[in-house]
Amino acid sequence: MADETVRYRQLKEVLQVTSDSPACDAVLGELDEYVAAQRHGRDPFPLFPHVATHLDGCLTCAAAYGRLYRLALADQNNTLPVLANPRQPDLSFLPAPAATPSLVDRLRTAVEKLDNGWRLHLSAGLLPFLQPQVMPAPLRASSAEERYAELLLTLKPDQSLLTNIPFKLLVYRDAESATDCLVELWVQPHGRAWPHLAGFTVILQLPDQAHQQTTNAWGVAAFEHIPVSQLNHLVITVTE
């Protein structure tokens, strides 16, 4: 008789179960442990009586329990579905990504061969490639070393050879005026050496001004007071 009383109480609780969201949330939160007890051969009812009662009267939670139980059983039997060799999506309709220009590409675009010389167009896209990784030893007179110690840009010989530019470019910040810089050109065409490097005309063309010098016997032309902010518009012309 006692068993019948217990069963009657359980059936009454089942009939009283409604779509109570908090109650469902609580039961769903314990379903994993409820199913785990079944997987390990234990009777879950004494452990989770409220879950068992709720599942008898809530179709939504019972359906969730059924899905979880089947999944756990498949995992236990190593029969979980596995997608072998998934097909790669066809992305041929997408435009090909634009290739990032290399230093060689940018230099070839920036260098112009003239009848009697060369012209180099600096730009915002080229300047990052010319920023030095390591500070080289100063190449100027010792008296100027402290004033022009910070190297901003350098077009090294191995870089200039990529496009047959017969000069090296060095740009130093002016410590006495941080907005200005020193621009040095070292001109040395193939087959020429000191002291036969004098006489090349070097012109720096800026948006609002131009500077001109002639190289010395070492092939050097140096320009002070060049605005750093205008380096990305600088055009360098070297003629003989």
C-alpha cells in the first residue's frame, strides 16, 4: 500500500508539471549527470527523483533527454558520425587577393631611366621599405655625426642594384631641427671610382622648392634642411 501511495504521488506530480521555464532550465542543467548515471549502470531515479518526475510530464525536456541519451550511447559505442574528407567550399567566384608589391616592384616603378641619368620618385608606399633595420656607421665627417645620428631612410647598394640605380641614398634626421633632415646621395656608376666621380648634377625636387648640387670627387652630394614631411613627395634626379 505504501508503494501505491508513492506511485500515486508521483503520478499527481507528473500531471501538475507545466511549461515552467525555470523548472525546465534546472532539469536541463542536470540532464548530463542524469544520463551519465545511466551510462555507468546506476539507477538515476534515487539520485535525481525530481528530474525523472519532470521528464515524465514535459515533452520538451523529454525530447532533449532522448537526444542526449542517444548521443551518449553513440559516444560509448564509438558510433558517432564522422564527416570524412569534407568538401572544400567553392570560392572561385571571389576575386583573387591583390599581391603585395615587393621592394623590387616598387623600385622598378619608382626609377626612371633618362638619356643622361636617372630619376627616383619617393612615395608613401616606398618609404617603409627604405627604413633601416640596423643603424650603420656614420659616413659623414665626425663633426656632423652628433647632429645627424638618426638614420631615417637608406637605399643600400644591394637594393639599388636590383634596378641598376647607380647611387646610394641616405637620409638623416637633423637633431637641431627635428622636422628637417639631411639627404645624401653617393653616386658611383659602373666602371667609375674616386677621384672620377665629381661633376654629376643632383637635383632634389620637392612640391614647393628644388635644390641642386654637383657631386664631389667621392661622388657625394649632401642637402641640408629638407622637410621630413615632404620625403614621400621627393623626386631625385641624377644627370652627368
